[in-house]
Amino acid sequence: MHIDAVRRFNRFYTRRIGVLRAGLLGSPYRLAEARLLYELAQGGQATASALGRDLGLDLGYLSRLLQGLKRRGLVRARRAAHDGRQSLLTLTAKGRQAFAVLDSRSRDATGAMLSPLPEHDRERLVGAMRTVEGLLSHKRSNKRGEIALRSHRPGDLGWVVERHGALYAEEYGWDERFEALVAGIVARFVKHFDAARERCWIAEIDGERVGAVLVVKQSRSVAQLRLLIVEPSARGRGLGRRLVEECIAFARAKGYRRLVLWTQSNLAAARALYWRCGFRRVRKERHSSFGYDLVGEFWQLAL
């Protein structure tokens, strides 16, 4: 199922951006040739081996592409000063002009693709693309830093508000009223903060914030779990469950008898996590918020 979905998306997107046409963006250049022009325009110069490594191209195929670009006067080579066995490749004036035309057409085509979409849908699309890039990045697979939890510091709660606003707009299309709601929750938390009975956890990987959650006091016997968030780059590592379990352990240690939370019926991953951690839904209600008709759900865990 997953393989078929990925292949279907690949077919859709390559057709949508026109990379299968003989000439990319109405130019005489194929996709691979245009990528070479782009890499040389960005880097200024490169060796063939470096280009092949960065683009994942077979050196024989790359050599044929480069020879074609040289014949058309777009690329030139000169012997590298540091190693006489290698040549440094650069764009000629004609090559820079060709790249400028391609770059301008690419920007225009991308703008035309995005223009029919409302702003919040553009944000969702870009967010989804960032998620794909992060999940499939070699950096992510080769370097998975340790997750560390700590208490909040100045600046952290502003980040919590900003990331809730941005991520829920990208992933669900919720408007700025959701960010305002989060800002109000954070403001009350700061104004009435009881260090003995309340807590905010910030999750970090290599010093970068990737998640957060709050426990706030509702009454002497009831605490509320609020504002759980996990960055897309840190998902799939059990961080959400770890944050929820920290809340449960803290609430028990402080003598609360119940831990409650409010979520929405369309937040499937969060609801599944709460269920696995022992929470159960006690009631639900329909409401219109953040630009959508939603079903709010109230969950609780007996401690």
C-alpha cells in the first residue's frame, strides 16, 4: 500500500511539473542538463566527481551530459590548481544566461501552480514538502541525535505559540485564531505559574527544539495536559509518547487524581497516542473554530 502510494505520487508530481517533456520549461535542455546548470550556477565551480556524487549520477552518463553542454558553449573546464588530474567546471557567460532564463521560467511556473491555492493551502503544501524532505533526507537517517527533555526557559513559550500556529496551518489549514488560542493558554500559564504543581517540558535534539507539552492545574485534584507538539523532523521516534508519559508521572507524583485533555476528532495520531497511554474519551461536542467545523473531544486518565 505504501509503495503504491509513493509511486502514484511520483507519477502525479513529475507530470504536474512537466519534467517528462523533451525540453524542460520550453527550453532545449533536458532535466538532467538543467540540474547541472543549476548546480554550477549555485556553487560557481565543481569537479565532475563532486557533481556526480551530489546528484547521484553515473560518471559515464554525467560525462556525456557535460560534453554536450561544452559543445553548446555553456560549460567550460580548466585544470584544478590543487590537483592536475582533475578539471574544474564552470558556466560560461552563455551558460549563466541560459540558467537565468531557466530559473526565471521555473519561478514563474511554480508561482502559477501555487496561485490558485488559498494562502493556508500554500502553507500546508510547503509544510508537507518540508516533511517529505526531512523524512527522506540522508542527514536524518545518518545522524539521529539523542532527545533531551528540560524545563522551559525564556523564549521557549514564544516558540510553542509560533510552532503551533505554523504547523496546524500547514497540516490542517487552521487559521490564526488557533494561534491566538494557544497564545492565551501560554499567557495564563505564565501569569499563574505554580512551579510546585505545574510544568512545561521542552524536547531538544542537538540543542534544537523539537517538541513540548504542558501540565497545568485545573483544581486540587485535576491537572490538564496541554499544547503537546512534536516537530515533523522528530516524529516516529516515540517522542510524543515520552512527553505524555512525563506528564502522567508528574501528575501522579504531585497527587492529582485525574489528568484531562481536550483534542479534536480529526487529530488521529494524537488520539491514538492518548488511547495507548490509557486516556479515554468522556464526551464530545461540535464547534466551529479556526475556520472549520470540528468535533472537540474531552479525554481523561484516572491516576
